[in-house]
Amino acid sequence: MSQQTHLLKRDSTYYFRAKIPVDLQPYLGKREERFSLKTKDHREACRLARQASASFDRRCQRLRDELRARHGEKTQLLLDDNVIQEICALWRHHALAGDEYSRQEALFSEEFEERAAQRRATRELLTEALQRSRLERIEPALQTFLHLLGVELRGDEGHYRSLLYRFLQTVTEVHDQQLVRDAGEVIWTPEPPLTRHATASSPPVADGPGLDEIYEDWKRFDPRRPQRTLDDVRRVLEDFQHVVGRKGAAAINRQDIIRYRDHLIGLGLRPKTVEKKITFLCALFNVGINNGKLTVNPAQRIPIPKSDSRSRLPFDLDDLKRIFCSPVYMAGKQLDRRVGEASAWLPLLSLYQGCRVEELAQLRVEDVREIDGMHCLIIDDLTTEDGGAQPRTKRLKNLASRRRLPLHPALIKVGFVRYVERLREQGAMQVFPALKPDRHGKYSAAFSKAFMKYLRKELGISDRRKVFHSFRHTFRDACREAGLDEEISDALMGHANSQKMGRRYGSSFSLRRLNEAIGTIKYPGLDVPVIVADDS
């Protein structure tokens, strides 16, 4: 292993590992670069490590070139108490933010112990420096940091020694906070101070790609993205530029992202929505870095206010009775002419199958079939031909959403199989022919709008945390009441598997096991009327 620089082997897999130069760590937000080479072959690992090493060196050189261009003319500052406070506050933010970023990637046990041991040894040196006022020991670190800030200080010797002492205190205090993090305690990273030096958190350059160019690169990266996602990201981009102004991507700093975040919060958007928009920006900057056009991502690790962990509530029994004893089920009412038979079937299917609304709205007649004597739903994202001018594409949230689900006995009892058979006899292609895709390709758009209007105005269920997705929460609670373990509940609902190692092996549950599991889902006290009666 020692013959190959930057090569690390763990559990038979090879990794690339390189220490980031100290002067660049505050800009890259971490101390080392480490990622899997995804190979167990030593020769192949050596070849990939050489390529990664060259790419890593080029990235560091580009960043240094940008820094030199930016620091051609340094800011002259008169050293006083306020400047001392600002410099120390900036160091605190950079050091804790970089440490936080490095902890987001799992460490091998020996790596963690090695890092912790280094911190303890450094703490002893800091203690000695404080005890004996050996301020010269911290001066190299201070000068490096001032260079990164693009700052040149002017002032008397007394203020400079005060800065050295305060800087030593700050470095020691931050070091102690990192040790507390090593012990598993929570230490929050402070926001960067909004000072005349704060723009140093992300090095801008005069020229470089604009956000529009980065957006086009992001679009080409995955041409299969649905149009709705493209439109959402484009709107975020335009909104962001309206708030912070149009500037090159490399000139955007962390304060710009925070300003946009605060703008969104000021509009009253939910924390989840704010987080989603910031995530879009983060994805764009990552593409810029991967394409060698940018060197830092200012949208990483932006703190978002915590939302109510119960932002969606399940329906209780009273809610379910209001829904399934309403005119839609008792008198055959349709929510809207654009919704048709989906008015009654989509809520029932979601309640008893635990499916997402779009998974159900886009079902085709051929997706309801009998397998090994069991009536099943086929949830997939296959593109199919229906004789029209364009093939129809079904979309799923993720790969785990692909699944075969045995039909719940309650759905068979109220006539869902009979309903589908009649459609098949009529030559229909879609299970819900009235539902048409909107401009984003979503089949559930018209239904969702009509259902929410009916839920609020007709049924009087006004709690904003109760929406159509609440059926999935209700189904999950029913899984718990039935004693189903988490793994089989995830399989029924199309959730991505957890990170437990055992779940990465083997295929999914058999249809027979899923049929047994779904048959245990009960809603005591709820009686749903037959929708399609037996012809006999």
C-alpha cells in the first residue's frame, strides 16, 4: 500500500485519499478528499488513483490561481478592537463549518481514532502556548488566514499582540468544541458574521460561467428529468437572481445563499419548501464543480429552520367516516368531470394499498392482473404504447417504488376488480380514463386539486396537515397496529430500504408473503359501501 500514493484499502475495496493543503481547507470546507474507487482490483485501483490524483492537483491549482487573482490588491485595514473581533469570528465560523462538513462522511474506526488523537495532541500544544503566552506559535496560522481573507493589517504593535492573543484563545476554544463533537455532543456552527470581510467565505473571480450556463450543464447531465423538475429549478434560479442580482457563478458566496434563504422564510414558505429550493441551488453548484468550472459550493450546509416533525397527519376514524360515507360513496358523486371514477377509487386504493397518488393515477388496465391466483397491482415506470401519437411514460419517485402489490381483500369486496374488468372489455387503456396528464406529465393534478377542495369545503376537514398524502400515513399506522415490521411495511409502501446491511442482500418479499401482510391491514369501525356490484 505504501508504494501507491493516495491509495487506501478498506474491506477489500480501494479508496482515493488525499490531504487538502492547509491554505485551501477553509475554501473547500474539509481537510481531506476521500472517495471510493469502486474496485477491488489493485492494478485498476492504482490506475484510477493516478487519474484522481492528477484531477485533485488541477483542482487545487485552479483555486490557487483564483485566489492570486483576487488577492492581487489586498484590503488595507486599520487594526482595532472591532477588526480583531471580526477576524476571530470569521475563523470560528470557517473552522467549525469545515469540521462539520468533514463529519458528514462516515469514517473508518481507525481514521476516527487517528483524527481524535491528533486533536488531543494539538490541544496540549495550545495549552502550553496559552500558559506561557507563546504567541509566536499561532502567528503562522493567523498570517495564512489573513492571506485567505485578502487582508493586510496596519496598526501598532499593541493591537497586533492583542490580535495574536485573541486568535490563540479562539483557536483553542474552537479546538475544544471539536473535541466535544468527537464525544458525540452537538455543537452548532455559527453563522458567518456579516462584516466587511464576510465575502471571503467564497472566492469570487471576475470572469467565469454564469448560473444559466451551469443550469444547462445540469440539464444535460440527466436528460430524463421530467419537465416539471426543469421548470422548478429554472424558477428557483430566476428567483435567486432577482434577490441577489445577476453575477457569475464563481462570484456567489455563502452570504448570497443565506440572503435568499431569509427571503424565502420572509415569504412564509414552509421549511421543507425552503430546503428544497436551497437543495436545487446546491445541485447546480455541484455540477459546476464536477465539470471543472467551479471550485466551491456556497450552498452546502446552509441551516434551515426546523419544521414540525408532524407536518403531515394521518386521518383518524372520524375523518375516514366523513370521507367514505360522503356523497362520493353513498350517491356516486364525482368530484369533477375531469376526475371521473377516480373520485371514489383513488382514496380507497391509497388507504388500503399505501400507494402515492401519482402511482395510482397513472395505472393502466394491464397493470391490474392476476398472478399465481392473486389479484395484483403492478407499480412501475415503463414507457408504453397505446396507439396514440406519443408513447405514455409513467414516473415513480425512486427505484424502490417499483413493486408488485397484492390487492387488499377490501378492495376486491367493494368491486375494484370488477371495475377493471369492465374497462378491459371496453378496450380502455387507463384505469382512470378521465385523468389526463398535465403539461408536466402528471396524471393526478386535476384529481389532487378537486380532492383538496372537497376535503376542506364539503367535508370540513380543515387541518392543513391532513391532505391526500395522509392516507399513506394512515396506512403506515395500520401496518404498526397489525404488527408488521419496518422492512415489509417499506416493501408495501415503496420506501427506499434503510441503511442496515442486511437489507442489501437478496430480493424482495414473495407475493404470497406480501399478500399475507396486506391482508392484516384493518380499519376497525370503518365500513365502505360496494362501488361496483357483481353482475350476477
